Amino acid sequence: MKFRTTLLFGSPGAGKGTQGKILGTIPNFLHCACGDVFRSLKTDSAIGQIFLEYSSRGELVPDETTIELWNDFIHSSTKTHRFHPDNDTLVLDGIPRNAHQAEMLNETLDVKSIFYLRCMKTDNLIERLQRRALKENRLDDANIDVIKARLDTYHRETKPVLDFYGKKLVHRINADQAPVKVLFDILKHLVKV
Ligand code: ADP
């Protein structure tokens, strides 16, 4: 059985987490931010160490590790009745993050729509990331070189995910707007799917 899925797509700092958290409060939607799953790991565990090693360089964690962790998260969410695969829609944020991950998840996900949050002003993005670094104690956003590496990884590895799913599923959303307007634009489409 495939999971009914909506993807939140966009560069680091585009606001996927902000929107995902709100959408996840709506009954029958489960928000899953892959970065949050990684950050919830104990830093002294083997996989926690792998996460720190890659994220501190602005790189992606290897695909096998990522997908295994994600599968564990979904299974435990199902077991604990936080996720009801028959009725719920997954709102994924930060996964799949490259074309290979999209392929690995192809038998698992039934992707119904993709919200592509587009932030045209790179200065805005960098400022949002640096503000978040202070507020949320995120080491990967504290350093400008790591931020630049993350943006580079996004353009090189993550952007091709859009081609994998094809244009028909993609809704382009102006993410330079206030969060409430971004939410409104997402909901306009979401009520139709
Ligand atoms: P942002 O919300 O700024 O895009 P995330 O919190 O999603 O950042 O991710 C932080 C870090 O976690 C990434 O830079 C990467 O190292 C790791 N990570 C998160 N999701 C994935 C994934 N699907 N595949 C590989 N690495 C990931």
C-alpha cells in the first residue's frame, strides 16, 4: 500500500517547516520533517554521529541511512497511532532530497501534489537561516560557509527531484510573502486534491 503524500519542496530557509507544522495540525495530515527526525537522534548514537558529520558540512546524509531512518519513523508513527495510512495524508518536508531518494521511495509514496516554495531573494533566505540558527540552536545555519554549501547542495542534488515527479504535480508558491499568505496559497490547491 502506498502512502498518500504531499511534498513541501524548496531551498533551506524557504519556509517548509513553518508551513508543514501548520498543515500537520489539520486532522488527517501528518507533517514529517526529515531534518527534525535527524535532530531528534541522540548525538552519541552511531546514526546521530553520521548526521552531525554530514550536516555540519552542509551535505546530505547518505541515502540508505536516511531512508532507513525515515522508514523507522513511519512505522513507529503507525504503531503509536499518530499516522493512519488509510485515512491520512503525509506532508513531507526535506525528503526525498535527491532523485535517488525519490526512486527509493517510489513504491512507498503516492505523491499527489508538490508545493514548491520559491524564495527569489537569496538575501532573505540567508537572513532567515541565520535568525533561525540563533533561535533554534542550529549549528548548520550558524556559519555562512555552511549555509552556502547547503544552498549549493540544494541546487545540485535536490532540484532534480522536481523533474522526477514531473510538472503536473507541481504548484509554484511565492515564498517571499508573509507566512499567512503562503499558507493561503497552499490551501487553495490542497482543498482541491
Ligand atoms: P532545512 O529545513 O533548512 O532545509 P533540514 O532541517 O531539512 O534543513 O536538514 C538539515 C540537514 O539534515 C541537511 O543539511 C542534511 O544534512 C540532513 N538531511 C535532512 N533531510 C535529509 C535527507 N532527506 N537526505 C539526506 N540528508 C538529509
